[in-house]
Amino acid sequence: MKPFWNKFGGSVTLVAIVFAAAFILNTPTSVKYNLETGTTVSPEAQVLLEKKIDINSSSEGALTAVPGIGKTTAKKIVEFRNKNGRFDSIEELDNVRGVGEKTIEKIRPYVEVR
């Protein structure tokens, strides 16, 4: 038994493909690509990142909005800060286990020390 769309030739398949492509191309994406850091940023994180985040007062949740800082790293930053006191500079993040020079350079546009 032949599929029902064979009665119409290839036109039904073509119309379905055109509609699917139009839908995909017109659907807004939920993330933005940041050319500077090479990462994607969700709309929620974009709102937080319109201003720099203070690493001395930000919660784990706020820190995870920064491209390059995941839940584990955010937790380590907060634990380090609670144990050792405030950061005097962004470079001091190098003392946090798992945060190195590359991460610091990646997050620099989004964080500050107040």
C-alpha cells in the first residue's frame, strides 16, 4: 500500500519541508552567542550580565550566570571567599582550586571586585 501523499506527488512533502523550515527559521532562540568569549548565554543570564557581578558579594546562583563558571566552580568560589575573606582583585581567583588563568580571562568582562 502506498502512502496517501503519493496521490499528490511530491508536492505534499515539499510543502511540509517548506513549512518546517519556515517555522525553524522564525523561532526565536533562547540563547545568545557571545563572540567575545565564544560561549552561549541564556536570556536570564543576559539580564544578570548587563552589569558586572561582584565576586565578593554574589551568590552561587549569580556566579553561575557568568559564562565559564558552572555550579561547581561557583560553589568553590563562595567557599573560598567564606574561608579566606574578600578578594582584592580578580586575579586572586587563581587561588581557587579549578580556576586558572584561562577561566579568569574568560570571565573578566563579567566580574568585578567591589
